[in-house]
Amino acid sequence: AAQDDGSPFECYITYDNRKYDLTSLAGEHTLKRTRETPPTTMVDTVVFNLCADLQQQDGVNEADQCPSGTRACLTKTNSKGSEADRIVAVIPLAKSSVDDMEYSALSSPKGISVTFNGPTYPSTTSPDLIPQSFNVKLLCAAEASDPQFSSYDGKQLSVEWSAPAGCQSSGEPGPDNGEKPADDIEDGGGSESVGSGVGYFFLLLCIVVVGYFALGAYYNYSTYGASGLDLIPHRDFWREVPYMLRDVVSHLCSAVRPRQSASRGGYIAV
């Protein structure tokens, strides 16, 4: 459900303890789809602005555009050959008030579904008035793509839009912004900090080792005029390292063997 205060929707959403900032999607957008209805062609054009009311178009008949206070307007235009196009329907889909809005979370892929409810419009198949609505499925994405006209079933027009605004807000762009939920922090933040810490440790270790050998080689060269293997700092120590490791391994093996032999049987030879 939306916040119920009667104010116009300003593109800040609080839903399910999560915050979304849609201000980056502000502005009027126009989408079209074409349907072949021989001998004519029907062009459905939807103009919408998520964050403000649509502006009235200059030079367009008032009857050929939606009334003020509309966030999404669907126009159906009929074309036939060389004849002049005819606007056959102008349908206000969405109102401006947050009282006329509904939200729901999307899980796969992650995002949020935003529905603007609108006024009623006469049905083409019955005398009933059909409530209209405009639905935008905002999918969380690293980069914004163009919105896509998904469908219109005579009641609801659906648009799908991939954009960063579909991700939960983590900064403070607006009055309704909040903190990142605990589950997101536990799932992502902890593993990232641990992984980056281990990476920094090994990077620092590599720098120290490289610096040790480089500076040691330079010292031996500049002081003693060494060359070849003699450039290795503390060469005698590094030459003894394999033997020291062998002695350590041998000592560990000899310490383990008596315990294994004692565990094989319960009798002692006399």
C-alpha cells in the first residue's frame, strides 16, 4: 500500500522497510506499439511522467489529450493509407495522489512494482466503466535502459524499466530515504569486507617480499660488487631453508609414528 496523505507522488517510496528514489527517472517519456487491424493500423501511444503531472500540449485540441492532474495518458490513433490519422481514444491511466498508488516487491530479478490507479473509462465491449491503472516494473540494474511497453489489457497498461532507481536507495537523496536493510548488509557487506581484508594482506605481503629481495640485491651489488646468485640477500640462510623444512617434517613424522604404532594392538613385545 502507499502512504495515505493525499499529497502528490514525488518519486520517493517507502515500502517494506526499504527506500527507493525515482527522481532520476523524472521527465516525460513516450512509448508506442503498433497493432495491425486491416484495413487500418492502430497506434497506441503512452506518455508518462512518474514524478510530475503531464504538461498540456500547445496546439492540440483539449479533447485529444488527457486532463490536468494526469501522470500517464494513453492515446489510440487509427491510420488508413493516405487518409488523415484519427484519434479514436484518449485514456487517462494514472492520477497524481499517493492515495491512488500501490507497491509490491519484485524478487527475481529484484526491484519494485509501482502502480498508479486512474479514473474509469468506458469499455469497448460493454456499457460498464472500467477502472484504469498504470504499472511500472522497475528492475534493479547497474545502468538505465529505455522503458519498454509491455502490455495493455483494457484496464492496466504495463511498462518494464531496468534502472538503478529500481535498487534500494543507500544514500540520502530525499526525505523518505532510509538505511539499507540488515539482510542485505549481512549477505553482502560482511563477505566483501572479509574478502577485501585477505586480499590487502596478501598484496602487502607480496610488496614486502619483493622489496626485501630488491633492496637486498641492490645492497650486495653496490657494497660488494656481487652478481648472479650472490645478489640474493642472506643467501646462506635461504640455502639452508630446504634442509630446515626437511628436518621439521622429519621431526613431525617421527612424533606421529609411535602413536600410530601403539594404537595398532594392545600387546607389548617381551
